[in-house]
Amino acid sequence: ADSLKSLNVDDFVERHELTQRPYLRYWKERSDGEKQMHLDLVEADLTWLTINQSKEIKEIFAEVAHLTRNIRARADDAVKSRLFIYESRKQTEPRKIKSFENSVVINLIMNQFARDHQLKNEDGEDLNISASRLRPSLVAELVEQGVSLREIQVILGHKSLSTTIEYLDKL
């Protein structure tokens, strides 16, 4: 979910150069620099978008861009390319066009979900959920589905297969 907030209007790609499948592209900052990652919004064997899903995602991108076109025209260059933008209603920054990128809204929603469903951690305390905790869950699903290590490596954005294997060992 954190990655969704930083999607750009041109991050839907109809054909990946390796797999020739449609996907969403996003950038994730790592200790050794930014890496291109792949993101599946809708369960599509948990790795890539199907053709029908990709048509829907393409339409969603176009509709979001269309619905935000008026505020996008007034946005700073740094925000203009983001897919999800909004106009601030704060008194301190009225009508400023902002991205959801640095917003904590997603984590607030996830934590409210955990409270609503009375989810607890191992110590019986309220479970705090962040979007970054979903990554290990996705990897576990990929392994259960029999996805190849190479595909998991590409999805996670690891340079080396050994990094992916180390990640799996930690799980």
C-alpha cells in the first residue's frame, strides 16, 4: 500500500521486457539506491496482471488522471506526475496540491481495521499494522503458489538471487 501512494501516472506498463506481461512499476529507495519493483494490485497468480486486469488498471489510471486534471494543472512539478494527488484543506496550506506519498492514511486505515477486528499480537496487545508488513505475506503466498525463485527475485527487485534466498530463509 505504501508503494501505491507514490505511483506515477505512467507507471502502468503493458509489456514487461522480461516476461512480456503487464505490470505496475514503482520505485523503492534502498540502501544501495532506487530499484524498479513490480507491484500486483489485483491477485493475478500473485505475480503479474492478467490481460483483463491490465485493461481495468489502465482505465483506472486514465480515469484518475482525468478526474484530477484540474488540480494537476496547478500542481508543482514534483507532484504533477504522481497518480494520487489531492488539494489540501489545511488552513496552514490551503489549496496546496499534494501527493499521498508522505501521508500516513494507509497505516491509519490498517490499524483501524486491526482494532475493529480485535487483532492482537503474540503478547495479547493490539496489533499495529503497517503496509510494509504485507511484503513478507506476499512472499509467503508466492512460495506457496510455487512461483519460481527468479520471478520472486524480479518481484522483490533484488539484484542477486542469493539476496532473495536469504530473504526467504529469514521468513
